[in-house]
Amino acid sequence: MPEEPKNTLKPTYYNLGGNNNKTLQFIEDVTSNPDEVQKKVLEEILSLNAHVEYLQRHGLNGHTDRETFKKLMPIITYEDIQPDINRIANGDTSPILCSKPISDSGTSGGERKLMPTIEEELGRRSLLYSLLMPIMNQFIPGLEKAKGMYFLFIKSEAKTPGGLVARPVLTSYYKSSYFKNRPYDPYTNYTSPNETILCPDSYQSMYSQMLCGLCQRNKVFRVGAVFASGFIRAIHFLKNNWQLLCNDIRIGTINPQITDPCVREAVMKILKPYPKLADFIEAECSQDSWQGIITRIWPNTKYVDVIVTGTMSQYIPTLDYYSNGLPLVCTMYASSECYFGVNLNPLCKPSEVSYTLIPTMAYFEFCLSIETMGSPRLYRYRVGDVLRVAGFKNKAPQFNFICRKNVVLSIESDKTDEVELQNAVKNSVNHLVPFDATLVEYTSYADTTTTPGHYVLFWELTLNGLTPIPPSIFEDCCLTIEESLNSVYRQGRVSDKSIGPLEIKIVEPGTFDKLMDYAISLGASINQYKTPRCVKFAPIVQLLNSRVISSYFSPKCPKWVPGHKQWGNKN
Ligand code: AMP
């Protein structure tokens, strides 16, 4: 393996050989010289793709320099290139956006977005993963002697009309040989066998991963999932299923609901009859309080590895409770479009997390509005995240993740924006028309205290009619809202069951005036006050909750068709 990453884009140069010093040196090198690295990255992308239709359309004519690139190429969003992406999805194999064959389509976003992906992109992503543990090892040595209990999952995939696989980026990563056939590395030594991660049935996958994590509890030094929501889901799963799990551990068999033969075989390599372990887990889980359950069951755990920046920060109190305040470590910042950066100070407080841009990952631009970043795979493309520059590592920028632009509600991978919520509410209030009732004001709240979390809408109504509105009408309103939300939300409700039924809480007349009074008492301008369409601040949620007259839940799941593609709005 060459010592230096000479060609910044070729995946073969990316394997840093699991050598911590080399990895840390790589970070030093690329962050000391980001301008030069970025220039090269852009040159390589533009020269490799000089003849692609999209660049030719904008008259780039083989130019590879920054100035011409910025002058000729517009800054775009997903919608701008959706016609090109649709052509690719429909089977046009000519070089439209990229000279290399498109191997896969990552999906993401509030609505499904298809992101054309090439094979070597996975190599680049593997590199970013390979940086994480050498960074961590500087702060918590000895992690190589133990295992990580990570709850990792795949999602269902679909085919585009032209035959490309469309699936979320992590699903394609876990299914790739970069993950499946990774050479033994103490840093990627997980309690979950690959077969349990790759099991498409989410119940079987979770059950078997938890079972393996429990059996190997003393070997576990770190626990986690990609996002905080996924990890909390695992803990709630344990809460609901510990009797079944203990039963399996006691007799050394797997319950018959786990039907996937690969999963059964992989688990049976780990599972033996452990009656004492079963007694121990039973004693812990049957206690009334689940405070510190993570450290009680997995006593050697040093930290919880989950993303708690952005909307995920809503889960911090719950994680603190279950882990007795173990460090919450946010290691990286990534998206379907591109992986961006790593946290070089992983033991810092969640509120202080900053990510350092790794300049080999993509060609980055901070837009003038200083709020969005571009990724070169899609040529001057807006990702749509709001960041704040926090400082520099050598010469590479570090930034705090502030929020995703426009997203108001999120439980897990769903991202609902204000416009979408407004539209859903508009559709649902049609049910009130026959009762001569009108919606005066509304706001929303992502309630993550329930298992799973769910969307709550606070509604204030004016009732002009004489006929009382029956509960079934409000239930219909709940369901109509759910039917109007994007497919990622509906998948979470129907297939993944990671989102609970939507709830409408009717509040007393005058509640929203009280809300405004409260905001003004905190310094909001009367002129500029707008009812927030989503509330997070605990006293405001309390105020609303204290005025609830009645509440209604969606009576059933909304419609969701597996693999049904609905491409569209990016948040
Ligand atoms: P997707 O494109 O569906 O994979 O989602 C990517 C988005 O997830 C990013 O654009 C961010 O909005 C969010 N995200 C990813 N990593 C982080 C992180 N470390 N902190 C906060 N949000 C993140």
C-alpha cells in the first residue's frame, strides 16, 4: 500500500492499513493543506468527467480550474437535476452526470431523493470510517481489546425502472464488500454478526442483535447506533422483550419467531445456555427504574457512540438517564450525497461538537449565505444543512451542525418541513367543514417520551356549529395528516414501526394567545411574532399540555407501498 494518498480520489489509496499513526498523520496532512487538496480534488473530478453531458451543457469544455467552474456552473438543488436523475433511473447509461457507470442510487430526504452513486464512492466513505477509531483511541485507549455493541440495520430496497438498485446509503454500505468482507480489525469487531445486521426483517434483526449483545456483555466497551433515536429504540426493545431474550439465554435456543436461517446459524455460534446470565438480566430488567440500565447490563461501557447533534439533541436527556451520564460521542457528519467530516474532539459535550471537514471527501464550497455546503459529485449542489464555522484544524474549517434547513419535525430518519406539515394540516381540516368548526392555530411537537416517538399536533378550534364533533372525525384528521406526509414518514410508521400514531391534542380557546404572551415575555417582538409551527422549548410544551381538552390518535397506519418511488422535494 503506498504510504501517501497521492491520488486523492482513488479508493485503493484510501486504505490506511489500520495503522493509527498513519491515520492521524493523514488527518494532519490533509488539514494542513486543504486548499491544495481541494484544488486537486476538483481537477480530478472535472477532468475525469470532462465529457459528461451536464458539464458540457454548461460549457465547461474541459476546464478544471476553480474560477471557470464557479463562473459557469450554477448552484443547484435536487429539483434542478431531477430530469437528469430520472433519465439515469430510467436506464439511460450515457454519461449524463458522471463518466463512471452508476452502480446504485442512494435514497434520502424527506421525500425520496435518488442519488446516483458510483462504486468508488464506497471506498471514499470507508476511508472516513477508518479515521474514527484512531481518533477515539487517543482519548480512550484499549478499545481494540473489546467489542462494540452497535445496532445497525438495513432498509428495504427497490429497483429503478432502468434496473438500478435504489436504497439508502447505509444499506448499500452494509451490503457492500467493504463492510461484509472487512478484514479482521479490532475496531470493527462488533457483537452483532453480519447476518443479523443484514437481515431485512427489522424485528428479527433487532432481536438477534440484542441477544448477541447480551451474551457478550462483558466484552462490550462501547455501544451505539448511527443516530440517537436508533439506540433508544434498541433500549426500548429490550424493555419490551427481555423475558423472551432471557428465556433464550437460559436454555441456549432462539425463539421460533426468528425464522431467518442465516441469522439463526450466526446467533447459535454465540449463544450457549447461560442460566446465570439470564437470572442477572432478568433481575436488572425487572427493576422499576431503568436508570443506568446500560452501565448495569454492560458494565465496561466507556461511551455511547450516537449522533446527538441537530434534531437528535432531543434525545440527550433520555440517553443520559439510561447511561448514567456516559459520554455521548458524535463521531462524524455525513449525508447520502457525500460524507463530510469527523469530530476530532469526541469526548466534548454534545453542545460543543464540531466537525472537521476532510478535504479529500469532496470539493466543498461555503456559499455566501454561509449556510450550505456543496458536494462535487453533483456539481455545486446544495446539501441544505445550516452550519456555523467553529474554528480550524490546521487550515481546514471546523463547524457546528446547527440544523437542517426547514425541517420542523423528525423522530428518526423522517424529516418533515413546514410546508409539508401545513399542507397535511390543510388536507385534514376538510373533515371539520360539515361541523362548521375552524382551526384557529396549530403547532406541533415531536414527542420522544413515548415508544416509539410520535408527532403531536396542538389544535385550537373555533366551534360555530351545534353538533358536537365525534372522536372518529378527529381520528380521521390524524390519519389524513399521516397520509399527506412523505414516504419516509409513512415507511417509519408502517414498515419500520419507528414512529408511533400521530396525535392531535385539542387545546382550550385562547391557548395560542397565552403562547404569544409567553413568547413576548421572553423578548419576542409583537410585530414580528409568528406562531411557531413546531415547539421544542419545555416550558412552552408544558404550557400547551396544561390546556389540553381532549386528544386523539391516528386509528391505523397510513398507506405505504414498499419500493414505491416518490421522488421529489428535498428538505
Ligand atoms: P441523508 O441524506 O438522508 O443520509 O441525511 C443526511 C442528513 O442527516 C444531513 O444532511 C444532516 O442533515 C443529517 N446529519 C448527518 N450527520 C449528522 C450529524 N453528525 N449531526 C446532525 N445531523 C446530521
